[in-house]
Amino acid sequence: MDSLRIDRSGYTLVDQVEEKLIQYFKEQGLRPGSSIPNENELAASLGIGRTVLREALSRFKMTGMIQSRTKRGMTLAEPSLLASLRRSMNPLLMSETTLRDIFEMRIILELGSADLVINLLSPQDIAELEQLVENEERFGDPYLTGFHRKLYENMGNKMMTEFQTLIIPVLEYVVEQHKPMFETRRAELAAKGKLVTHRDLLERIKAGDTEGYKEALKHHFDLYKDYLKRTRTDAEGLIREIIEAAL
């Protein structure tokens, strides 16, 4: 394991150890279930103390990439790709630019998956969407996330569903922080007859109008253009380009 030796230059020692271990796992062709050398062997090969090694290993364990089991030692496992993201998804620690980027990314993902989403909905799913819209109308809160969350549950894509669940607190935070702006924009769109609500989206879904749904979905997000413009003056043009490319 001579290739594990590190040079102690550049970034932190723990970071270097982490990269060297990843390189070693790849070179050895290790897969989930494969055993890896014990701490003494790894520390000796790396030329470092066990304290530094354990800190690097703890990072892998946090993502589920390494498991320690009695009598089996350490083995590799399939990591949770969103584990680190889950721990850091705190909107209070994010800059306005990061919040904007996440919000914009969510819009792009939803627009890009519109075809797949609508074609996977069953009559029962549509009935549940109807109930969600009725609850939204009853409580007078057009910003509830249940409608969009339900759409993603039907994709059968665990990664997409988990990611959407992770970013929902960020979306809710942005809405709460900028609600006066959104309410002003909502009133303007409604006055012009251009406001696209969850009810409007649902009616197109119920009619089986895929193209109509996709077009309505694009305008459903018009509500948030002013927010996107605040930190990127050309956001409207950019998102339109992305929308056209996706659809």
C-alpha cells in the first residue's frame, strides 16, 4: 500500500488522507461488502497517527460509506449520497445567492420532469391532489408544498424524492422571508388574469392535457421572477432559456 503515502503539503492532512483512501478504494476495485485494512495498517501505510486517520474515517462513516462490525472489521458500503447535504441544509446558514440558486434549481427540476410526472399519475393520485388543493383553498395558503411533493412521490426516483424533501425547508424559508414580494406579484398576476394556481395545474392534469400542463407550469412559476431578479438581473432570461431547452 505504498501508494497511500501522503506528502503533507497543500490542504489539511485529514483532507489528504480522505482523498488517498478514496484513491486506494478505487485502485483496489473495492465494492460494498469489501473488507478494508485495519486502522494500524492504514495509519502505517499513510505515515500518520491514528487520531488523524480516525477523523478521516469518521467522515466516511457519517455518509455510510464505511461500516464497522464486530469480528468483521471495517467494510465498504453504499454511501448515502445526500447524507452530508441533509446535515447542512439549514437556510439560516445560507447566503441569499445560495438560497436563490436552490430555489431556481427546484423550478428547473420540476419543469424538466413535467412529462414524466403527469404520465405516472393514477386516478388515486389525482384524487389525493384534489384533496390537497381543497385543503389549500380552505386554509387560504397558496404556498403549501404538499401539491408539488405529491407529484414527485410518483416518479419512482428515490434520489429525486429525497432531494425534494431536503430542499423543502429552504423553499418554505424563502417564501416566508419574501412573502410581501410574492403577495404583491400574485395580486398583479391575478389582476391581469395570468395567475396560474395549483387548481389550474390540477384541472389540466385531470383533463390529461400534458402540453397544457407543461405550459401552465411554466407560468405557475412567474410568481417568483421578482425574487430571482433580486440577485441576478438576467435571471428571467436565463430561466426562460433553461425552460425552453428542457421542454
